[in-house]
Amino acid sequence: MKGRAGSDSGRQGAESTTKAVGAAGGAPPRAVADRHARRVIDALARLRCTRPLASTPAAGDPASLRRAYLDLLKLTICDLIGPTTLTVLPTPDGGVLSRELRGELKQIRAIGMDWPYNGISMGGLMRLDDLDRCIETIANERVPGDLIEAGVWRGGAALFMRAALAAHGIEGDRVVVVADSFKGFRRDKGEPSAGRSAGLEGMLREIEYLAVSAAEVRENFARFGYTEGFEFIEGFFEETLPRLKGSRRWALIRLDGDTYTATRTGLEALYDDLVEGGFVIIDDYGWVEECRAAVEEFRAARGIEDRIEWVDWTCVRWRKGSGPGREPVRPPDLPLEDAVEQLGELQGVVNPRYGLELAPTPRIPTAREAELTLSLESAQAELAGMRERTHALNAELTGLRERLGELEQRCQKYEGALGRRITRRLRRAASLVLRHVR
Ligand SMILES: C[S@@+](CC[C@H](N)C(=O)[O-])C[C@H]1O[C@@H](n2cnc3c(N)ncnc32)[C@H](O)[C@@H]1O
């Protein structure tokens, strides 16, 4: 599963973890970290999924203003506006750890391979670019229907849909449906999630960072000026999505619930109402095997042959009625196995204690970090004092042991001498008694 995480409650200071990931230690040596950073950059380049981190400049005409607005929005949603960005990566021991990314390493965030610390979509720029193109097509070809994202997290991709409808002037009576548990992954062990998705859900539900409330998502929308034109559907998909069946037409369905169950439930409940020419987007098809299985099984069961197109290294989409095509290939013609190998290369530089091994960048510490540094220093001073005291006590103990040894030796000597004296006297007394008796 690709790295991802989020929510206010789960946020920590940069370069910190939710779990203690090796309390002591420090960052890897710079040479090792630099070597690992190089491997990350090379693996990203081989994935051929990099994307320039730039917006389109505005010009006076409406079309270029729209383009500039949407491009700027994508950079903002992904938190790629500034010179650095903060990324969050799960550590192999089940914790999460945040890192500052700068320079070429910002591509990790740009291609949606990590979880953003401040960004409001995990998807990255290429997936937003594609969403942009889909909505442009919906506008140009007047594809009717609402749009839905099932699995929204902080809501960035759904917000982008809403903004793109407005920018193309086609929001009209369309809504963007925002569906999520708003509590993260299923925590209960009951059916149907206990089946194919149990392992992945079991892992993800423990990550508090993935649970973002509906109120937080609404706030995210409101910051961009959108307070209407969407509908929140709150609850687990297994309960909520089947109720939507037959209730409306869809122009675009975006499924990002990661697991087999979330994906299959979404397809079963929504696909029949997708109009001809409408789009279905599956965020985790490449990377999450069970998600891919849900899609393949659904397509096989329904005899769907519409061509699957790769959006980036993991996300795919197809257009209803587009007809059969070649075997799915990613846009840069990178076979899935090669992509997985490159991702394996990235995994190879993940250290169980520190996550992605990158050199620490010079940065202003957070108040929490400063506070922790102070408590660490005072704990270290206390520890040093205790060590000294232990040392002195040990020395005293050794002295006492030596003294005890000496006393024991003297005792033994004394006991020996005393014993001999008593024995002599007893013998003498015995001979006196014997003489007397005779
Ligand atoms: C990977 S995140 C979505 C990322 C989001 N699309 C974005 O652009 O950042 C997965 C989301 O699916 C939700 N989710 C997972 N399983 C679910 C289920 N069975 N029912 C409802 N929501 C679920 C989680 O709460 C989480 O918000």
C-alpha cells in the first residue's frame, strides 16, 4: 500500500512520529541519506511519472484565467505552492513519520505516493490533471449527471471537482456527492469487510491520521469559497452507497476507498447509473492488489470491455461506452511490474526506525520540538546525575564488600584458633576425668 496519512488529531511536528519509532538514535548519516535520496529520485524518474511543479500564468481571457485558477488550485490542494512541503510516510512498524521534502524530492508528493501533512488530497498532481481533463470533457460534450467521490479523506479531490464544475460554468443543478465514513476505515470486524479487505482495513483502521471528520472537510471547502453545490453522505459505504442506486445519474464516479469491499461496493451501487460517456476512476488499481481484483471481477461479471487507461503509476479510469482497447498500459508505457519494481526500490530505502532515509534539512523547529528538546536535555542531565550517583554507590559497595571479605577471613582465623584452644582444653579435661575414673 502506498504511503498515506491525515487529520488534525493525528498531526505531529515535522520529522516526528505518532509511535515512538526508536526513541534514541538520530537521523542516518548524511552520506547514507544522500545516497538514499538519489535512489528515490532515480526510481521516480524510472517511473516516468514526474510532473513539473508549475501553474499556468494568467492572461486576460476567460479560458486562460480558468486554466490558471485550476492549476493553482491543484498546487494548493497538494501543498506544492511553497519551496518545501511536508510529507507523511507510514513506517514498517505501523507508525507514521513526517518529513520535509524539497527540490526533486517534492515529486514524491507531486505524484501522490505519500500522505500529505498539510495538503488536502493524497492524489497528487497527475490525478488532479486527469480529473481536470475528465470534467473538461464532461463540459465540452455536455455529459449529464452528478459527480461522486467515495473515499474523500480531507476532501481535496472532491473540492477540485466542485471548483472545476464552477470554472467551466456547468455546476448548474449538478452536485458533487462527498461520500465517506468520515471516521477512517471500518473498525468493526463484522461482515462484509471481514472478507477480502480484512487485512488492509485492519492495518489502516489503526491509523488515526486517516479519519477526517465531515466538519473538517466542510471547513476545507469553505476556505476555498464553496459552501454549496455538494452533498455529504456520511457512513460506511456498505450501508450508504446501495441506497443511492437508481436515485440519480452520474457523469463521474471516483472510487478511493482502497479496499476490495469499498471498491466492489462502490461499483455495484453506482455503475449502473453512470451515463454513457461518463467516467469511472479507480485511485488504487495499480498499487492495491485487492482493489484491482474488485475491479477485474466486477468488469468480468458485467462483461465490461471499455478500455482501461492509466492516469499515473497507480490510478486508472475508463469511459463508459468507449469500447474495448488494448491491454491496459500506463501512459508512459511502463508495465505494472516495472512500476512495482521501482516502488520496491523506494521501499528499499525505508528504514524501520526512521521511515524514508533522507538527510534532515535545516528548518525552524516547532514549539513542540523545542519543548521536547528541553525535556530531553533535562532528562539527560538527570540521567547523568543518576549515573554519577550509581557510580559512587558502586564504589562504596565495592569497598564494603572488600571490608566484609577481610572480616570474614579474620573471623575464620579466629574461629580456627578458638576451636583449637577449646579442643586442647577438652582433651586435657577428658584425660583428667579418665585418670580420676581409673
Ligand atoms: C485513501 S483515502 C481517500 C483519499 C482522497 N480521495 C484524497 O484525494 O485525498 C480513503 C478514504 O476512504 C474512507 N473509507 C475507507 N473505507 C471506507 C468504507 N468502507 N466506508 C466509508 N468510507 C471508507 C476513509 O475514511 C478515507 O477517508
